[in-house]
Amino acid sequence: MALLGEFELIARYFTRPVRRAALGVGDDCALLAPAPGHELAVSSDMLVEGRHFVSTVAADRLGHKALAVNLSDLAACGARPLAFTLSLALPAADEAFLAPFARGLLALAERHDCELIGGDTTRGPVTTIAITVFGEVATGAALLRSGARVGDDLYVSGTLGDARLALEALRGSVALSGDAFGRVRRAMEEPTPRVELGRALVGVASSAIDVSDGLAGDLGHVLRASGVGATVELAALPCGADLADQSEALQRECLLSGGDDYELVFTAAAGRRDAVGAAARASATPVTRIGRIEAAPGLRVVDATGRELGGALASFDHFLAASGTAAS
Amino acid sequence: MALLGEFELIARYFTRPVRRAALGVGDDCALLAPAPGHELAVSSDMLVEGRHFVSTVAADRLGHKALAVNLSDLAACGARPLAFTLSLALPAADEAFLAPFARGLLALAERHDCELIGGDTTRGPVTTIAITVFGEVATGAALLRSGARVGDDLYVSGTLGDARLALEALRGSVALSGDAFGRVRRAMEEPTPRVELGRALVGVASSAIDVSDGLAGDLGHVLRASGVGATVELAALPCGADLADQSEALQRECLLSGGDDYELVFTAAAGRRDAVGAAARASATPVTRIGRIEAAPGLRVVDATGRELGGALASFDHFLAASGTAAS
């Protein structure tokens, strides 16, 4: 383990030539301006070892995920990624960690043309990653949680529940084949932020959120912010092949309450189904219609016969959760 | 100790009515736009318990300091504070900590009309505070580290070294009266970001930085970024009454290498002395001329007779420092 000085560490792993920002890493502040007619979308997320990831996670995947969860927030607003800051607490300046961490982080940043413009590095007892990300969206056009209207269709991107299935396998509560575990673990550790879909949904979707704490909980934020309710068809929820092999009870738990999927849940007027389909194709992202927005408050989940399912639809909450490494 | 849910915690302590931002706490992103003809100045700092503060620090002071060190970065760029995000890892959602922490943080935010627009809260083994702050500065007008020119005067605001003196007293390496310890501890725990001075220096100063890691080290960043050197007169360095009572060796150490002062070090053309004086008066901030910028690279410290002092002028470095709680 090589120990680097703080300034050398920043220079070696995190300094890149400045592109879009007026001024990048290395002054007291970075300078940033949205294009005319646009505003900045800003989001912050913090990942703590032992809470959001295990110490044995591959560092390149951790770098990817730390930025991915932030890009996912931009996606949920329909914003185009511009830049981010990185604050990093580490037990030691360990190059065997830092080199792959920076590689995974900057590869995803590069893919979305999202520039690292500043941050902070310090020692701390456990690895802690705090990222603030900046995106650009036409003024007034951002997708908000508060825009769902009665009669809107309800959609989700990709598939749900694989990250939770990986977590259950890590906890030993379910046994998976090596191949299946590898796939769902990758879904948990290297999620794909739905940036292109989010941008394509601007002007199409009426509201959006990303699934970080579980479909039921995150959709609940939309319903409360919009003053509406919803009915979701359990059989319509998109489920990957590995989760489809599991018990019905586990499927339901993973689909409705599993966190860390980073899919987009969004609403659109029933008259916009063609436009939603076009956005899905343009962004090469699978999208599934899973229910509808209704006037009666609350979330109802129905089976294939339309019968309402009982049971608590708990979302993950960091301070009330009993134990374990879980969703951010 | 009361345990709160994550969302209840955010709502209770950190949600304020939205003012300047288009959208504040409670959606996937906050939305922010600089005024026409302005750009955003962005800075991030992370404070970790046991590293940047002791667990026994008063929570209201900690809240103040966490934002103050970020506002100090805006001050060093001459930017007007607009907004900030707060990511917080806590061992538990302890109201006895959160209430005074939020009070200290938001009181300073209010004073500078700087709005909390988002963030994240999670559990972690030690209290960790990551703030990203946003300011506004006229396009092209930000004070940079790279602007110092040969012949410029060198200035510092306020006094230097009190925070380091408090740290030495905490470590037991120096004995202070109770009154003196209270004063310097407050300087360390509740620093004043020089926001008004920084803004008044736009168009006057040629470069600026804030003193977080010690005068010698931080000035070194300016000298390298500007491709110049400097001579500083030791006797000219502004020293508070409590530090003036200490040994010459300790004074010199605290003045040159003490971190956590959050004063501004800046340069201005010799022809701008009246303008610097006017900026100091307009911002009600004491300013002292301490030396000059020269062509020969490096930092020279001279005594009252002009004789150059020897000795290492180390600045604090988090990954190379031997031990202890120290400067951010």
C-alpha cells in the first residue's frame, strides 16, 4: 500500500483537462454555467462502506456505482449530465483501491460527457463517497415528482428486483447458481443510470422518479407530491429471468420493495403512449406500462384478476431499517 | 436518543421554504440558475469526526463550521453565496445532535442568504458532513489562484494562528487561561468566512485563496499557479492577543503553518492600495499587507531586518500528517 499526499492523489487520479466547465479541479471553486435558456439540475448522494456497499466490492464497480446513483437522479429530472464534484474519505490513500476506483468512475463519466470539476479528499475510518452532480435542462422543462395526473399511465424502465435478489443471496437467504449470482450482483454493483431515457421523456412524461429505495416507496413520493393515488398490476411488473425462477413471495418482495435498481418510474397521459414508445426506442431502453394514476390516494397492487393484494409495501429507510447493507 | 426515519429527519430539520432556487429539497434534483451574465462557483468540502473535529464539539458550532469552510471557498473566488447541498452520515438520528447542528448551520446560511436545496442522509460509523456550495460571480470576474503578478502586494485578512493555538492547547502542548482557550477554541470551531471581503475584492485583487491548510502551504498554491514567488515579512503577520503571549517559536509555527483560520490571502497591484483599503472598509474586515510578489520562485520569510529565516514551512497534508485532529 503506497501512501500519497492529498495533493498528489488528486493530481494523479482525478485531474483531467477542463472541457465544459470554465475552470476545473485546482482552484478554490470550479466555475460552471448552464447554456442560455437552461437551468442547472443538482443532486447529491453519499455512499458509506458497510451501509451501501461491502468492503469486498470491486473498486471499479464502486466507482461506477457512486456516479451512477447520482446520474440516475439527473435522469429522473430529464437533465443532461454536465459535471460533478467528488468528496472522498478513505482509511488510507491506497493506490490498489484508487486506480480502479478512478477508472470505473471516470469511464462512466466519460460515457455521459460528465466532467469531474472538484471535490475533497481526506482520511476517515471507512470509505465514504459523496458526489454532487450537475445537469442541464431547459428552463421549466424538468421532470418533477409533482406532475402525475389522474388518468395518466404508469411506466417503469428495464426490470425490477435484481439488486434486491443479489442482496438476499449475499445474506444467504436464497441460493443462486454462480452464473445467476454474477448477473444479479452486477445489476446491484454496476447499475445503468437511465440518462438517455430521462432526456427523451422531457415533454412526454408528466412526472418521474428513479427507483433507489424500492418501487412502492419511490412511487409513494410521486403520489404524495402529485396528490394522487395509483393502481399497479403485479403481473405487469418487468422481472428478469433470474428473479422469475424464485418463489412468488420473494418475487413480489423484490419487485415492489427492492431498492438499488435505478430504473425510472414515470407517468404520462394516456394519449402519449406513442410518444412514450418513441422515447423508449430512441434511448434503446425497455419500458413497460405497469398501471394507472387514480384520484383515490395511496398505492394499490392488484393481481391478474384485479383483486387487491394485502401486506405492507414498505420502502427502505436508512434509519429505521433493522440491519444490513442495502439500497442508497 | 430518538430515532427518526430518514424522510422525517429531512423534513423536520432541513426543509425550508424555497427562495432563490427554482426547486428545493424534495425532488430528485434541485434546480438552480445563475443570474444573466454570471456563472456558478462550485466548491465541495468534507468534514469527518476524529479528523476535522472531535466528537465533543458543540453541535451548533459544528453546523456553523461545516458551512463556513465552504463559504470560505466562495469568498476566495469573490462569489456571492446562493445555495448548498448537505450530505450527512450519522451513527444514529439523534435529535440532541441534529437540532443544534441544524440551528448552527442554518443560522450561518441565513446570514449569507444561502439556501439548503438538497442532499442525502444515511447511517455511518462516524459523523461525516459533505457540503457542496454554489455561488454566483460575474462571468470572467472570479478571483483565481493564477492571477498574482510580479510587483503585486500580498495581503491577509483578520489574524492568523488562533485555530492552531487552540489545537495545541487541546493536545496539551501549551497551557492557556480559560478565557484565552475559550477565545481561540471559538476561532477554531466557529470561523468567520470572509464572504463580504471576497466580493468587495472582485476587480481589485489579482488573486486570492483562503487559509485552510496554513499560510505557507496555501500561499504556495497561489505562487505555483501564478508562476511567481513571494517574500513575506514575519513581523507583519497579523497575530491575535492570545497568540502574541506565546513563545516566538510557537507564534511563528502558528502564523505560518497553522490551518483552519479561513482568512483570505490575496494579491493586488501596488497601485491598488487605496482600492484594497476601500474593500476592507466596505466589508468591515481588517486587512494587513504582509509582503510582495517577486519573480524568483518559492516563498521567502524575512525578519524585521530583512534576513531570510530558515526552516521547513510545511503545510498540513491529510495523508502525510502524523496524527491528530487538524485543519480541513
